[in-house]
Amino acid sequence: MTIFKELAKIEMETAPESNMTPGNTCRSFPEATSCQPPLDLSALKFSTPQPQAIKVPQVIDLEMLSNCFDKNQVITDWYDQIDRALSLYMGGEEFPAWARFAKHASFNAGKQLANLQEAQEAIAGIYQVSKTLKSIMKGNLLAFKDLPFASLNALRQIYHLFLRDDLVRTSLVVALSELNLPDKSFKRLLALTQAGRSSNTITVKMAFIAFRHFRDILDVLPNMEQELKDLAKAISESNQAIYQFMAPRLSNFLEAYNTGQDYFKKTDSDPSAEFLTQALFYYQNVHMLSGKINASIKKPKDLIQLRSELLVKANVLATFGKQQNRVQPRFSKVTKVLKLVSKLMEFESPIGCRRLLTGCDDLANWGDLYTRMGLDPSTGPENWTEISLYNFPKLLAFNDPLFQGTIGELLVTGSQRQEKALGLLAHPASIARPIS
């Protein structure tokens, strides 16, 4: 008996006869290429509530908060609560839904916002030093006594910028490299810094050489400052837009389960919700499979693997939907600065700090949707706006260097850690289509 026949059997045991026909696995697992549309809502069954309902966190109105850091904290906390609720729905903490990734992504977004704010303060410090030096050069005798202090302060500010192993230092380094400064040692140090091989010695040398080119640094700072402001705006607005879209829908999904109602009975009025709707459909099937597996004395490996693969499919689809509709339109406006910072981007989570895009070359850009998601561009539309459930591209192979450090890899490894002990690490290349 195949996996899909087994799952169809599970649904047949509980679904009304009018809603299911024997062997019609396409109704249970929508086929993006051969079954139109990808969701046949008439075939969906819903679960009856458990004796103890799942606690659903209250959706907070972000408009009540004015500070972007307060909003980020609220979003991260809410994702943490809905993560636990969704995992409980699907069978336990070892089954992470989209929110498991989202809460860490929101946490990292908050770190980036803090870094960007510190960068603007550092730039403001350099501007202040510049004013003092300009006053001295104009012959202001009262300011001349401040020359040693101003020079040391300028060196200190530059040193602290180069000391940072983040997008701020990277932006400054690349901006300076575009000036084509003639100093050979400076070019060598630039290459080492861009490659991420920094040390205190290199930082000190960079700071002294940069001090000699202080005027050049002042020339590039205005553009750099504006680019970092634009990036901060893109990160903050994207994070808020994702929450405002996802939070009410995830909340309604679990509330429907608690009350024994069919969430899929009502069509979502937002056309961009197709990926999330499909993901929630897969979550529902993961919930059903967990019940079947837990009721079995001998754990069926085929159903365990199917559950693992469906969980990854759901998480990839839910993540892609919000990346395509709420992140990419904003990132497309800051692709230059995103390209500058791509090689130094990291993702921090309880299992450690992971460098992103580790297998990509220097031309890799976190602002590119295919690159960021770890999707194979040869299997999908050239224009990312045209990607749908009907033509969804495949994930890159798990051992492909270009897949390392992508969102896709984070989702696959995070979703399937609980299956490694059974040797069932699944990598569903086809996301919107049934697993053969």
C-alpha cells in the first residue's frame, strides 16, 4: 500500500462519504501541475476539538506602538506563543511550524535594526569630528587646541566602525573600495576585510590607513548613511507587514480547530494568501498523521516520513508566500546594500549562530528571492512575481553548496531534526506537488 493510499484511508475513516471518493489522492494532496486548482476545498475535512483547547495568543495591534523596537519585540513574542500552539496542534514541540523560523527571523531583524541605529550614531560621531577639523583648518585658533583630541577621536570612531563584523563595516569598506584609492596596502586590507578574515591587527591597520583618507570617508558617508536608513526601513516594514498578514490567519486557523469549525470553508479574499492556505492544509494533514502514528503500536516509518515531508512543504510555502508578497517588494529597493552585506549575514538561534549563503560566491545577493530561499531558478519562472502554486520551483539539492545558508536549508534542517534518528531526513524537491 502506498503512502498516499494509506493517507487516503485515514481520511476515509473520518471524512463524510460525499466529500471523498476512494483512491482520489489528488483531492487530499493537490497536484499543482495536473489538478486545477491546487486546492479542492470540497474534499477537506476538519478535526473535532480536543478535550483541552489550544491556547491561541491575542493578536496585537501594532499601530498602538510608535517605536520600531517595541513593535519588533511584540512580533517576536507573539511568534513564540503561536509557535508553541501550532506545534501542540501538530503533535508536540518537536514539530516546528513556520512560526519557529519566524520568531528567530524576527529576533535577528531586531538585532539588525539595533546595529543600524548604532551605525547612524557612529556616523554622527564622525560628522562631529569633521566639524571640529574643518574649523581648525579654517584657522580658528580657539579650535586649534582641540586638534590632538579631534584627531584621536576621529581615529577612534573609524576604528570602531572597522571593528564591527557586520553590515556597517562592510558598507564602509565597499564604499571606500569604490573610490579606487592608490594605497596598495589599503587595497590588500580591503580584500582581507571583504573576505571576512578580520583581526585586531587588520582592524588597527585599516583604521590608520582610513584616517589618512578621512576626507574620502566623509565623501562616501552621506550615501552610505542613506542606504543604511533605507535598509532599516525595509527590514522594519517587512517584519510588520508579515505579522499583520500572518497573525490573524494563524489565529483564526487554530480557533477554528478549537471550536470544531472548517477553516477552509471560507475563501481568503487576499489572493496572496494561496501559499499560506496550502501550508495550513498541509499542517492539518500533519495533525491527522500524528494522531494515526501515535495510535499505532509499531510506528509506521512511511507515515512518519510523509509527515516530515509535509511539514517541510508547509513551512517552505508559508515562508515563500510572505517573502514574495511582503519582503521582496521592499528588498528590491535596497538590493545594492543587501549585496554588500550578504557575505557577512548571520542567523542566530538556540542551536547556534549560522553564517548565511556560505556556499555562494561573492556575487550572491540576499536581495534575490531565488538565492535567499534556496530555490532552483531553472525550474521556475524567471520573474519572481509570476511564481504560484502551479509553477512552484524546486528546492536546490541538499548537498548543493548554493543551498547552504539559505532560508530553505534552515527550514529543512529545522523541521526534520526529529526524524534524523530514524534515518528519514527528507528533502522534498517538489514543494507544491505530491511526493511520488
